[in-house]
Amino acid sequence: MKRLLIAAAAALMMHSALATDPDTDFRQQVNAFVDGWHDDAANTRPDYWDKFTPDAVFIGTDKSEVWRYKEFKAWAKRFWDRKKAWSFTAQKRNVYYSPDKKYVWFDEQLNTQMGTCQASGVLVNTGNGFKIEHYQLSLAVPNPLMDSFTKAIAEHEAKSK
């Protein structure tokens, strides 16, 4: 009897370990969308722009970089014209969503030409795929470097006045 209980418990634990989260497929769809969007930028594919809502907001690393979709597209045109834009690949990403899966928000750490960056975004699930409503990119500044970094920013801003 004891062996039977142990075997049953082991079988139940194996079944639980093999069972997948029912939302795994949804998260995989989100990850594929965001990874594809980043890849579209790296390859300056026009599909990059089709993945935004018309009133999307993109916030870059500079404090002046707060753009509506059309402003961002106009700013980035030079990169698409020369067929060389930015290349971001996710080191890790956390995905969250509303109970009805209409809204998705995520945060990610990225490998970029600037080193490690962090970003967050909001997607809307249109029923025919996702669209980006908001994306914010930031540099990941290590805490031990923060004092010298903020000093350099202050000096830069003082010269700019």
C-alpha cells in the first residue's frame, strides 16, 4: 500500500510538472510579436511601422525623445533610408495581461548597441494580432556608476543652456 501511494504521488508530481500553463501559448505569441518587431527594426522592414496603433507613443533614451507615432516614424526615416536602424534582442522579458487578454504590458532587458537597456511596453490585442500603444526605452545604469552619470548629465545640461 505504501509503495502504491508513493508511486501515485510520483505520477501526480510528474503529470503536474509536464502540464503547461494554459496561457503559455498566449505569452509565446506576445514574445514572438515583440521579438519580431525588434527584428523588423534591425532589418529596417516596413512591417515595423505596421505594428503600432495610430496614436502610439515611443519614448527613447533622451529626455527629448517623447514621440507620437507619426513623429517617431518621421524621426526614424533616416535610418530606414540608409537601411540601418537599431538592433535590440531580449535578454529576458516579463509579460502581463488583463483577464480578457485585450491589453498586454511587458518589461524587458535588451542587448543593444548602447549596451544593456531596459524597456516596457503596452500592447492592445486587436483580435487580429497585437499593436503597440506605448513603448519606453531606457539605459540600464549600474547603481555604482549613478553618481558620476548624474554628474555628467548635470554638466551636459549646464553647457546646453
